[in-house]
Amino acid sequence: MADWNPEKYLLFQKQRTQPAIDLAMRISGLRPAVIADIGCGPGNSTAVLRSVFPGAETVLGLDYSVQMIEKARQLHPGLRFEVCPAEGITGSYDLLFSNACLQWVPGHRTLLPQLMSHLREGGVLAVQMPANQEEPLYRVIREVAADSRWGFSGRVTETNGLLPPDAYFDILSGCQARFEMWETVYYHVLPSHAHLLQWVRETRLRPYLAVLGEAEKDAFEQEILTRAKPFYPLTGSGEVVFRFKRFFFTAYRA
């Protein structure tokens, strides 16, 4: 897998953290003692959990990326972080929380029941994943990346996506859990068209950019930007409104 760049990821820290706040506030009435933040990245979501649940005995941030964990420890020295993939979680928890991570992990039909099995009685799995596949920018990325001249076939193997909502209904029903599912659309105001590329450079584009040379990276990004611009007309103030849909669920272990 390609390395993550925490500094680039944090360029939009406020926008990327807001869904974590919204998800945590949805369950703020809970009193979890042991919490794990799956895919904590640079620790912004873990800090949210510590703030929302100040009485928790343990708030642990987990991420498979060594670079992200190092950055999280630097930014949040009072919190605990460990390198661990979502599939490698052990122990038992009152709250398993994941903000914009599980779309990178394949096999949700087995992964989610596995995570639910690590919950204590009455524990909660709270998840947010981007559901933006049909947003014009993401359609353009798929179309450009599908062109054989970039040579991505067989070289880019990371997954990034989620199942239809009905599939999550079936998966969570099979876990004998009480659950809720919902979607929220965020409207992000970006300073320019170039910021559309900045938004996806350390997320959706990351697996592609990791296998391209410098000149190819520039050409790849510029083709995406040229084709995406017509879908994002400038506002009267010269800014760009970027629509971003996210899928949420909370599942309570019986």
C-alpha cells in the first residue's frame, strides 16, 4: 500500500473532522469505558472522542499507517496510539469508532461482524464512510484512471468504496444488532478549482499517484482537473462549492 502523508491529509482538517464530531455527538449520551478509534489517521478523530467522552478510561487510536501514528503522537501527546489495521483488532470495547477509514478495507460482509464481536454487551460500532462515488469529481477520476495509457491495471490494488446501503442493512441485521443508518451531504466551499485536486490527492488519488512518475503525476492530475472543472462553476465570490455525501451507521451489540 502507498504511504500516507499526514500533512497533506490535514490540509482540510476542519472539513475532515466535522463528520467525526457529528458521529460522536450522535452517541454522546453513552458512557463507554474503553474506546478504540479505528483508522485514527493523525489523531483528530481520537481527540474528538476524548472530548466527547471525558470519563472514558481508555481512548486508543489505531491506524495501519506508521506515518499517521507518528503524526498523531506528535500532535496529541496526551493520547495513546498504536499501529494496527482494522482487521487486526483484539480485545473488547464499549465503543469502536471509525471515521472515513473502512472504505479502504475490503470484505465488509466479514469485517463488520468481526468488529461487532469485539464489542462488550451493549457496546457500539459507530462508522462513517464517504459515499461520494457519483459526485462528478469522483466519476472523472474513475474515467481517467480507466485509460490504459496510465498502466494502472495490475499495479493499483487498493480498494476504496462501500456497498449499497441495503447491503449494510443485511449485514448488521445478521449481527443481531440494533442499528441506525443515515446519510449527510456536506457542502464544502473551496478557494479554487485547484483545491479539488488537493482534496483528493491524499485520499482517492493516493493509490494512483504512488505508481506514477513525476511527469505522469502532473499529466494525470491536470487531465482530471480539466475534465472536472465544468461540473464546478465558480461562485460569484470566485470559490467552488464541493458537494460531499457521507454514509453513517451505529450498531449496538445485544
